[in-house]
Amino acid sequence: MGLLGILVGLGLLVLFAFRGWSVLLLAPFAALVAAWFGGEPLLANLTQVFMVNAAGFLAQFFPIFLLGAVFGKLMDDSGAVTSVAGFMAKRLGERRVILAVVLAGAMVTYGGVSLFVAFFVIVPMARSLFRAAAIPRRLIPAAIVLGTSTFTMSALPGTPSIQNAIPMPFFGTTPFAAPGLGIIASLIICGAGLWWLHRAEGAARRAGEGYGEDVEDGTEHAVDDELVREHATTAREFDPAEIRHGRRSEASAPVVSAILPLAVVVAVNLAMSLLVLPRLDVSYLSEQRFGETSLAAVAGVWSVSVALGAAIVTTIILNWTRLPSLRQTMDAGANASVLPALSVASLVGFGAVIAALPAFATVRDWVLAIEGGPLVSLAVATNILAALTGSASGGLTIALDALGPTYVELAARTGIDLSLMHRVAVIGSGTLDILPHNGAVVSLLAICGLTHRDSYLDIVMVGIVTSLVALVAVIALGSALGSF
């Protein structure tokens, strides 16, 4: 009955989340259903397992949600994101429209701008460029997914994404874990994705397919759509409802003022991870008032938080005159972080209840018994859980909460570098999470005024297939050569 309860709980979560029900309600309800099937005490599971683990996730990662959303909103309202997108479009021109859209998305998201902020700025630019170049608009979502939701989220070393931060406390790693393998994976994803998009463009031109019939801008509809909002806040770290709050500058920021904050995120993150924190005396962390923890458990979150904080200060200083309502902008950014953080925390609480059930031992044994070794089983676990939850961060946290200590032991026993474990886990979480019910996919299609039938095949090819190929390459190279 316990195993049946796990399946029923997961089924309820996936089914009703796809229909737009709030994860804040679904996650505890589905967890209690699973506990009831297993004959476990319901109230104890709710207050001592679900809530404790959800609160633990917030305590650990909320600073990244908060600072990332505030930074993204400042970059949006100052006109910096628009300036970066326009710069890439001008530099690359009409002949390399697809590359311009991909690189614009990659630059802003690798620099720490929230995904949905990037969506709302890059989609109008992409529509204009694709229309001028007579490229089918159905390819716009795939181009944006490739630039914003693949290699800059999971593979590129130092990315400040929440997905890259989650494994750090479990494995004691930094945001730059396995940098060489991460760069190789990024090149595979980006190169293969661009190849597919250019192939699709060429096929469309040979068939005489142009841009297609334009539709009304879906931005306002996406902001107001409650179904889109529920999907979006589970998948990423920014609440789309806050996009229209604050006040946008009427003028775009100069290119230097727009790009410098993005560079600050990368530079400060690198300096904190490799130079500053390793030299600090943090023996006080072993005291009870600081949770009796270690630098390895907090260094990653500290590095990303300081980097985002420095970027926020830089953005305000460089764009002071282009932030007409600074308080409202920062308030909107702060508010935009709350619902996504609570949604992912609820998924974590659900996973904790499932992992605490006696029947979960059967699931754990099945995962660990997958042929190919710990790296393969870890990749499978993160893929499956991200697919079921429709959230890379939620699926990754559930997997590591349940199996993280086991994989640390396996790594020590088999000689696998934990940095390699980190990179495999993150890339694995960013593959099958891009299924049709994923919040980022649903939101992007709504903003573009397109449907799954129009664009989802190309999204699969650039978002799922390329990431799976890169994941296989990382596992193969890591197994043969170790982490580098």
C-alpha cells in the first residue's frame, strides 16, 4: 500500500498542477494522501516532515530567489535588458537573427536576470527580427528556450541560477563545479540547438513558408492569465504578475551600463568562490547559534548572494536616472520572489514526506540499482523527478534531499569527484523538465501567441534532445577522465 500511496500522491500532484491548481495546496494534500496510504501519522508528517523541510529550503535558498528577482526587475525597469537585446540584434544583423536571439537570452540569463524578465523583453525583439528576416514565428520559442533555459541554466560554469545553487550544500561544491565539462556541455547544447534551428529555417524557406500571420502581442494576456502564473511560479524564480508593477524607463540604458552589472555577477561570483571565501576564518560556523555547519555547506549560496547583491548596487548606481520609481521597482522584484520560492519549497516538503515513507526504500533501491553506476542513476533520478514536477529546481531538490547523502557515500567509495556529481545532477534536472506542462514552456508560448502544436517539437529538439546528448557526453567524459 505504501508504494501505491507514493504513486497516487505523485499522480495527484502532476494531474492537478497541470490543470493549474496551486502547488501550495496540492503539495501538502498529495503528501498526506501518500502518508495515509502508507499508514503513517498524518499530522506528524505535515508539521514535522513537510513543514520542517519546506522551511529548511527557504532558509537555505530564499536569499537567491529574493536577490535574483530584485536584480531582474531593476535590469528590466532601467532598460538594461532591452539595451542588451538591441545590442545583440544590431551587431549580428538580419542574416544571423536566430543567433542574435539565442545570444541575447544567454547573456542576460547567465548574468543573473530572471527568466521571465528575459521572456517579456526578448519576445518583442525576436518577433520584430524574425518578421524582417521572413523566418517563421513558430521558431521564436525554441530560439528563446535555447538561449535562456538550457546551457545558461544548468551547464555553463558559474551560472547564478537556483538550479546550479541547489547541489552546493549537499556536495560542498561551488557554482563553478566541473568547469571544463560544463563548457563542453554548453558547446554541445548551443551548437546542436543552433544547427537544428538553422535546419528548420532552411526547410521553411525551401517550402516558401514566411513569417506567418502575426497575432496580437500576448504579453498582457500572459501577465493576467492565472493558469500561466501558476505554472510559471513553480518552474522559475519570478512571479509574472509583478512584471507590470514598478515603472519602466522610457529610454534604454547605454550598452556599457547594461552589460556591466551582468559582468559583475560573474566576476564577483568567481572571486567569492575561488579567492575570498577559502581564505576566511569561518570557524564560528561550528557554533550552535550558526547551525553547527561548515563553509562547504554555505559557501555556494554566499557566493551567489554576494554576486547578486553587488550587481544590484551596480545597476542602481549606473542607471540611477533611468529608475524613476526605485522603491516600487525593488518592491515589485521582492514580491516577485515570494510565490516561486514558496511553490518550490512546497514541492520540497512533498518530496521529504515521500522520502520518509518506509515504502520509499524500494524506490531508492531501484534507482541505485540502475546499471551504469552512480552518475547514470543520479541523472535518471533528477530527470524523472524534474519531469514529474515540471520544475528543475523542485525535482533536483527532492532528488538530493532523498538521495544526496547516499550519493556522497557512493562518490567516496568509487572515487567520483563531487564536482562531477554536481554538474551531472544539474544538467539532468534541466532536460525532461521541459515537458508540455512545464511553466516556462506554457508561459513562453502564451507570450508568443503560439500553441504547443505550433512550436513544441522544436522546443523538444533544442531543449531536451540537446541536453540529453550533453548529459551523456559529460557522464562519459567524467567517467573516463574524471572531473575537470
